[in-house]
Amino acid sequence: MSDLRTRALAIRDVFVAAGAEVVDPPVLQSADLLLDLYGEDIRARAYVTSDAMRGEQMLRPDFTVPVVQMHMANGAEPARYTYAGEVFRRQEDDPDKPSEYLQVGYEVFDRHDPAASDAEVFAIISQSVAPLSLRAATGDIGILMAAVEGLNTSEQRRAALRRHIWRPRRFRALLDRFGGRSATPDSRAALLSGDAETDTPLTGLRSQSEIDARVEALRQDAAEAPISAVEMDVLDALLAVRETMPFAVSQLRDLAVDLPAIRQAVTRVQARADALVARGVDVDALEFEASYGRTSMEYYDGFVFGFYADSRPDLPPVAAGGRYDALTHRLGTGAEIPAVGAVLRPDVMALLEGPQ
């Protein structure tokens, strides 16, 4: 048995001692499901194969999705799971990054006290990496989601912003356009004004009726009033929040005065902070960033966190995780349960420790 696998199993044993059940999801996962969750972007970082009986399959890019599927099909409540095994990621841009590596995870499904579950997962991961003296970063994607839901604008615009929360550049471009800070792109302006070519032969998969419906939707959107300057300023301030947790909570409470939709989400952050204190975490020194997790945590919708080695910025997070309540709803065929989890990278831990 390799040293890395021995390390992975030792970490998993710690999670078993904390009450987790060992699970081992299949290496091959349904491509249709993962494409539905992540979009076509996942093809660029996943290994895809085809099976005559099962259709397109992907080598497991992570464990969370199959663990959620398994739990929603026949899991008891509450439940804790752990696993240790390989995941697979294509590395076309950086050949030095591994395309196969070990992950060890800890997942909690419990509807009793989400704040306590958040603190439980963070604390057990923090203890597992404590010898490495890492920097912990936290955030809460649910705050930005709540802010978008509370905007005084059309549902069409809110839906567009929701779709791109995990794509910060696209989100910012949309927000600036909806707020009147940037001009409508020339191609769209020509289409809306009727100056675009109309006798070009149809190409692609959309029918003329679908194109007409899209143009009408764009025209309705163009007639919408801009998002108010007050709401835009509050969103800018929200996205800029980056403080230790107590100061971040104070700033968020101030912002909630002008954007009441985030009040409940801010209350959850405070409840989580209290639960972390109860677990012995020094929240006075814990970083909180409102935008944290937006580039790499597509299915998380609440608490997010990661542990980093500042001395090695070239390395990925040693550990990362968060809350994914909405994922349980999507995979639960109507049922749902609050869920939070995290994974560690034994290979990165070994690199930081150096030769033994």
C-alpha cells in the first residue's frame, strides 16, 4: 500500500471515529447528470467515455454528487459519510498537475441544526490539517444569492444573475448592464433596433420561432428600468466585504439596512460563528470573504471554506468544502435535506510536509 493511500485511510479512520459511515461510490458516473449540474464546461475537465448500455459516462470528478445520490435514494437521517479514493480531472493547460489524485471526505446530512453541522465539518477538517499551519478562508454564497433575490428588477434579470453567480466576470458584466453602468453590446443593440440582417439563412439548432421569442425577451429586458443606484452601491459593498468574521458580520448587518433581503442570511452567518466558537475555533482570526468560492464551487449555496498554504501559492487548497442544500433537492426527486461536507488532498499534505 502506498504512503499516500495509508495517509488517506488514516484520515478516513478519524472521520469514522467521529461517527461517519464508509462509502465507496462507483468510479464511473452518469455524464448526463453531471452535465445537467455543471453545464458543458465540465467536459473540459472530465474524462468522458461511452457505454452501449449506459450511455455517456464520466470518470468520477468528485465524490459529493454520488454520495448525495446514494443518500437521497436510501439514506437514514441524520447521516455522516466518509470516503477515500481517486478522482479524475483532465489537465490540458498544466501537464504538471495530476489528472488522478486521492480525496478524503466527510459529509453530514442533518436537518436539526445547520449552523452546528457547518461548525462540525469545519472543525474536524481544521483539526486534520492543524499540523500544517494553514490559512483558513470562509465565505457564504447564500448571502449573494439572497441579495440577487431581493433586487427590485425583473425575474428575468434576477435569473440571469443567479445563473452566473459562479462566473464573477460574467456576473459583473450583467450587473453593470442591468444597472445602466455599461452600454448594450452593439450586436444586441442592432438586433433590438431592427437593424440586424433578417434575410440570413437559418443555421444551428434554433427555429425561427425560438429566435423570435428570444428577440422579444431581449426587447422586454431593454425596456426595464435600471437597477437603482442604491442597490448597485450596496451590491458593490457586499462583494467587497473581506474581514475577520466579527467585523464582516458587522459590515453585513449595516448593508442589510439597505438590502433587507440578506438579513436572514446574515443571521445564519452569526449563528455559524457562535457554533464555531462552541467548537473551539478562533473566529476573531477567521477570514470571511463575501465573494469566496465563486470560481470553483458551483453547487455550493451557503457556507464555503478552504485551507491554504500561503508559502506555496502554486498549490491547490489542501482542503475545501461547504453547504450544498440545493443539490440534495435536485437529486432527491422532491425530497431535500440540509447537507455540508468537505474534502482533503493527502498528496498536497505530503508535499507541504516534505520528506519524512
